[in-house]
Amino acid sequence: MKDSIAPALTKALSDLQDVAHLTEEDVLIVGTSTSEVVGKHIGSSGTTDVAHELWQGLQAFQGKTGVQLAFQCCEHLNRAILIEKTTAKELRLDPVAAIPVATAGGSMAAYVYGKLKNPVMVEEIQADAGIDIGDTFIGMHLKKVAVPVRSTVSEIGEAHVTLARTRPKLIGGERTVYTV
């Protein structure tokens, strides 16, 4: 299964980039259940091996696009977000006093906490796009209006995958001219 994780993630992120056009000004929210990736129930069998594989793919995507990565924790931390301190400062987000661990935050967030240059946790974020690996429900951390992105990839490992981008709200009436 390990051999199928990286190519599936790379393709899914490529499909997202084709429509979202993410840059260093954007935030990508990542929700991951490493348990679901290995075919187990969410929150039951987290694994740092899977987190490592996913991290490498996400880091490569960040290197290509410049996008800022944000990692959603599990429900034990109320789906708090792990980001770089520079992102928190740029977005004027107040840090909270928590450190993700596998049993409270999830294996992905716990793994990434040790990989970021200056990790901080925040309660919420409004991301420009997202990838949800294992039905972790990232929607609460996406800007309005979320638009589903269709990919040729529907699973990473055994976890269901969904992608989304956002767009500005379309306000006004029949005489309004839109930019998107």
C-alpha cells in the first residue's frame, strides 16, 4: 500500500492545482486520517509511516506552488489547526496552548508538528483550498464559497478523498457583472 500513497496524493494535488491555481498567498487545509488510509476506522490505528509518506508529497507540492500548509487536528483538539508561526502572524491568528499527539490531534498533525520550522496551533482558519483524506470534514476551515474539485483519484490507500477550492461570493442580482 505504501507504494500507492505517493502517486495518488501527487495526482490528486495536481488535479486540485489545475483548477485552484494555488500560490504562496494561499492556504491549503489538509485533513487526514492515517487510520483510514490503512483501511481502519478513523481514529483507531494512526500511523506515522503513512503520515511520513503524505508529508513528503505535501511538502513537494508546497515546494512547487509555494502554498501555505495547514493541518487539521482530530476531534480531541476540536479540529484545531497546525500551521507555521509565520502563517499565523500573516493571517493575524492567535495561537492556542496545545501540542498535537497521536491520541489527541492525530498521527498526521503529531508527525508534522515535529517537521515544521516553528509550529503553532490555532483554533480556526479560512483556507483557500483543501484536501480531505479519510472524511475528516475540513469544510469548517474553508473560505466561503467552497467548490468541489473532481479528481481521477478517489482514494489514497483505502481512504476516501475529496478536494475543494473556494471562490468569492457572487452577490447582487441580474444586472451584476462578475469577475469569476
